[in-house]
Amino acid sequence: MRVWLSTFPRVGVTQDVGRAAEAAGFYGLMLTDSQMLLPDPFVELAAVADATTSLRLGTCASNVVTRHPTVVAAMACTLQARSQGRMTLGIGRGDSAVTKIGLRPEGPEAFGTSLAELRQLVRGGSVEIDGSLTSLAWIDPKASPPAVFGVASGPHVIVEVARNADGLILQVGSSPEAIASCIEEARAEQGDSDLSIAVYVIVGLEREGAAPPIDGVTPLLARMADHALADDDSPQARAAAEAAHTYTLATHGLAAAGEGHPEIEDYAVRGTAAECVTALRAISATGCDEIVVILGSVTTSTAELLGLIKAFGTDVMPDLREIEPSR
């Protein structure tokens, strides 16, 4: 099973995170894009590209609301060339990067159009945007393009991603039943395309009795899946509903977001290494091709994150790497 690490850009030390992820056996490293809260992921991915040799690079996720599609495509192609073919462009409809500056996320159909445009652009093709036919004239059309993955939780967005992207990053929590249902929806819509499906999972790995540092990230991700899990009665669905009800932009990504609402913790995988292995094995059996794990929040120190990466690589990764992907 291919396992990505998702985390946040850290100026001057993201390359250290990349080296640690590569040493721990991760398939790739994905960075979040939210300009009001975090440094730029594309700049930091360039540093990671130079510091690693086999680790794949990605965004999870950027958007085409704050960045023009041609700009996003050019940045992805630049990293693809710089890393010698290791870039994956993860695109979402827009969350804090968009809402914190008063803009609105793309609707499902517009998002599907954006994904199709990005796929065409990174392959050297021409697209018409706002009445102008444009292309990235500088890229080699014979070179391998970066893959374009769309992030989705709800059914309408899953359909658009399945129809218009190279891959889907599914963000609906840790319930194998809910994940399998969404994967079935995506497979029904992908047609003849070779769609790769990754499942995004928050993993709270307990070490020496210490609480895992995921209190900030769990509420902000859980509330995104509220609509997708509305008809489900799992603990993850109830956690998503509570997270959506209590979410505020002021506490986005901070540990304070989950204070007083312990039930939100059920959205994530939490426990010892053995317990995390069991849960992630169940997720890997849903028909996904890849798993994307996040081990800490925005406020997790670099030292703690590096320790978690090493522990995951030692205690969890060996069991996951022996699992064959679904395709």
C-alpha cells in the first residue's frame, strides 16, 4: 500500500520533514495550501525536491480560486521538472485559503471544469479560460505530466473528480463502510479512466502514554464530511456533525476547536501502533489505492512531528507496505 504523509509547510525545516518521511518509508509528502495561515507549499516543496531522491511531492490541497489555473499548472509543472517526475497536484474547492479573504469555494460543476482544465494544461494542451485560448508554451509536451488529484467529501464533488481528474483524495473520516461506499460511487463514474483513489485519514498515534497532537486538525477536517455522512449512524458521522455545528473560522486548525467536544475525536484513527495498524488495514481493504495520513496539527512542534514520523515508520509502516494496492 502506498502511504503519503500530509502536513503543513514550515519555512526552513520542511526539507527535514521530507527527509524523515523518505527515511520512514512514506511514498510521498503532501503540503497544505492556505496563504493566511501557512507559508507557501510550492516553495517548500521545491526545497523538499532538492533534499530527497524518491519521495513524491504533492499539495493537499491547493485551489484555483486564490490562484489562477494557469499559475497552479505552471507551478506544478515546474516542480515536476525540478523533481524529475515526482509531483502530484492535489486540488480542492477552497477552504480557509478562500473563506479567510471573503471568497467562496467553487461549486461542484465549476470544480470539475477546473480539474479538466488543469489536466489539459499540465499535458501541454490549450484551454479556453475567460474567452482566451491559452497554454503553457514552455513545457515539454513529451515529458510525463504531474498527476491531478481532486479532493472530495460529498457525492456531487466525488462525481466531478471521478470524471475529470487523474485521482481522487477522499476525505470522509475513518469508517471503512463509509469509505467503501464513496469509492463505489467514484468507480461507477470514472468510465474508462484509470482513476487512482487515495483515502485521507487523521492518525493519532499514541506514544508512551502521551496524547496524540491531532486536536486541532480533527475538527476542521471532520466538519467537511458532515454532508457526506449525513445518512450514516457511525461514530465518525456523529463526530462530523458535531464538528460542523461547533466550527468557527477563528479556531480553524487550532486545538481550541475541539475543546469541550470529545466526541469529535471519533472521526480519526487513534491508539497504539497496533491499534492504528488494525484500523488502517481495514481502510486499505475498501478498494483504495493509496492512504494519506496526517499525524499532527498546525501547532505541533517540528521535533514532535519528526518523532511521530519516525515512530510511524518503525511501528506502523512495515505492516502497511506489505499490503497490495487494489489495482
